[in-house]
Amino acid sequence: MINGYRLERSIDGSEYSFLASYDADSVSATFNQQPAAATLGFRLFALSGTYESMPVTIIFQ
């Protein structure tokens, strides 16, 4: 059972840092003031207790 999600962001396409965490029933997220980066990436992890899924990675160039 999924307990929540963790979202990370990268402004260079390789170094990721924590951006936000969400409850398991969250369905959307809005981010304001995104940096003007040449490459912007997001990684989403599903969390279940101490287990962490492999990330889903989305890269915008």
C-alpha cells in the first residue's frame, strides 16, 4: 500500500534535491516561480513504510 509520494527537482538534469512530499491520495501539484533552466527535471517516488520505489523521471529541455 502506498503511503505517500516524494518529489525531487533538478535544474541541471543531474543533481536532484527534495521539492515536496504528498499524501497517497494527492492528485495534482502546482509549482510557481520555476527557475529559467536549460534543463529541468523531476523525479517522483512512491513511498510505502520504509520502502521507496524506483523513481519516475521526467526531463524538460
